[in-house]
Amino acid sequence: MELDWGVVVRSWDLLMQGTWVTLVLFFLSLLLGTALGLILALMRMSQFRAVRWLSLGYIWVFRGIPVLVILFFSFFVVGRRLGLTPVQAGILGLGFSAAAYKAEIIRAGILSVDPGQAEASEALAMSKRHYMRRVIIPQSIRVIIPTYMSNSILVLKVTSVAVAIGIVELTGITRQLSNSTTRPIELFTAAAGIYVFLTTVLVVLQEVLERRFALKT
Amino acid sequence: MDWEVVFESVPLIWKGAGATVSMFAWALVIGTAGALALALMRLSASKALQWFAIGFGWLFRGIPLLILLFFAFFALPEIGILFSPFLAAIVGFSLWTAAYQAEVIRSGIIAVPPGQSEASEALGMTKWHYMRRIVLPQGLRIMVPPYTGNAITLLKQTSLATLVTVPEMTLLTQRIFSNNFKFIEPIFVLAMIYLAMTSVLLILSVAVEHAVSLKV
């Protein structure tokens, strides 16, 4: 059969609209996931056993069930009860899912900081909250960046699952266009190209950040 | 939550477990074979093979798995390759597994100190021979944790097959709640089954890690 790449050009505006929704889902769920992940990471290191177990339980459950099932829950159960739009429910589900992974990444980064740093801070009479914020977390960033960024690339790709709860992001618009134009090869290739472009941008960003935060010796 | 609906849903959803597990098993076997080939290509002396493996990894790790599934399901029939939904899903999952596990196998191999292969060469072993008998067995120990991590991700990803109409657990769950409009119960059952399956894999991976760890 003949390939007609013109269909990609004609659909470009719609593809870009879908890409925009994908980026909104990505940034907002990343923000929610990182904030919640930081809280979960700190909870895992709390002195109270109950708080540690709560965080551990959250991580076990949210890493143990598929994102699609989490999205079903946030859309059909939580979203219907609170009257959320599909995009809001999507951000909620993707964010809560991302938090479980971000928590482990942030925790590993914090643990990688030499315990002497905390001891020295204590000797200088800094409070735990103070030295966490001013001494430990800034030093852990260097270790966190590579794993945080590669996980974020996964978060970007996972936004495609939002098509299952009716969000018309890049994958959703592509599926619609491919049904209406009967040109799946061209359109899915274009969507794949856009995703590869976006993930490549994130890989480059990772390099830049790693270099910026590297120790200057 | 209505527990009666919960108990009614369990057998209906469980009917899809066979499809979920067999997609997982097929993709893991085919994908791992592909991953081993890609890892060896990446470490081979041939520039062409190296670039092929790099390109494969870049492409299939850069594209969302769902796009791979849609491509196999919607696009390949256009060029005369007609898969059943089940086969299309296995194709997509296997490509994904190959791309991710290739990185795991490669980093396991390069983590083995080069002195091991130098010594093997000095003993007159061929590359094929010492890869199989010396390097891979030692690399295995390093590969186990990330390999099983990817396998658990794969198991969860098989839920995406619902979007290409494979009658696995997630699709059967959707069928229940679109009939009776009771959402929380079937979704809860589905989540618990997945959680049980991934927890079994997690325990298994700890056991394997323990079995292959160095005894000192």
C-alpha cells in the first residue's frame, strides 16, 4: 500500500494539541509525585514505627498494582465522588503512582549522604529540620538527579495510559485520527516520533543537570 | 463497599488470570532471548551490530509501550501482518522487554572485571566459550535485581493489553463495571490480584538473589 505522509501534516495541529495535554499531565503529575514522594521518603526515615510502616505500605501498594488500575480508581471511584474532570483524575492517579517511585529515589539519595554530615550539624546545634533542609537534602540532589530523571522519562511515557480513562492526550488523539483517516501507520509513527523527541529532550536535560550539579574539583 | 459484589467479581476477574500470566511468560522468554542477543551485539567488535543494538534500545525505550501495542494492533494489519489481539500484545511486550533487559544484561556483563576474560583468553578459551562459562555466570549475580524489577513492571504492563482487546483481567474488570456500574468493588478485586501477583514475584526475586549471592 501507498504511504501518505501528508496526513501527518494535515493532522499536525491536533497532534500538537494532544502533545500539550500530555505535557500538562506530565508536569503536574511529576510535581504532585515529587512533593508526595519527598513526604513519603521523610516518613520512611521517621523515628516512629507507625509512620515508617504507613509509608512502606503506601509504596508497596502503589508499586504493586498497574498504573492503569490506579487510574481506574482515581477516575471511576475518587473522580466520580469528587466530581473531577478526566484530566484532574489523571493527574491525581499518575501523581500518586509516581510518588511511590520518587519516594524510594529520594530516600536512597538522602541515605547516600555521609552520616558525619548529620552528626556535625547536630554538634553545631542545628535542629533536625534545619540540617535536613540546609545540609543533607542539598547534598543528596547530586545522587538523586540521574535516577530521578530516568524515572521521569518513564512518567512521561506512562501518561499515554491516560487514554484508558478517556483523556485525549497524544496517544488518544492519534488513535482517534487513525480511526477517522484509516492511516494508522503514518499517524502512530508520527506519535512515536514525538514521544522519542520528548524523551530525548529529557535525556539531554539530565546530562545538563548532572553536569551542573557535579562536584567541582 | 458491597462485599457481595466483591465476592461475585473474584471468579469473573480470575478468568483473565490465565491470559495475563501467559502474556507475561511469553514476553519474558522471547524478550530475554532478544535482550541477550542485543547485549552481545552491543559488546561485539562490529560497529554495525553495535549501532543496531543502540538504535533498538533508543527507539523502543523512547516510545511508550502503549504506542507499540497500538502499532502492532492497528498499523501492522495495513501492511498485511495480521495478528490476533493476543499476538499483537506479545509482540509489543517482547520488544519492550528486549529493549529494557538488554541494558540489564549488558551492565551485568561489563561489571565482571576484565581480568576474568583476559585470564580465560590466556588459557586459550574462545570468546564464545568464556562468555558462556566465565563471564555470564558471574554477571548473573549483578543482573538479578534489575532483571526481576523489570519483570515485575512487565507483569503490571500486561494490563495495557485491555486497550487492544485481549480478554485479560483488566478487560474483564471493565466488563463488570460497565454492566453494573459498581466501580469500587471490581477495581478493588483487580488491584488485590495484581498486588498478590507482584508480591509473589518480589518474594521470588529476593529468594533468587539470595540463591545466587556469593557465599563467604
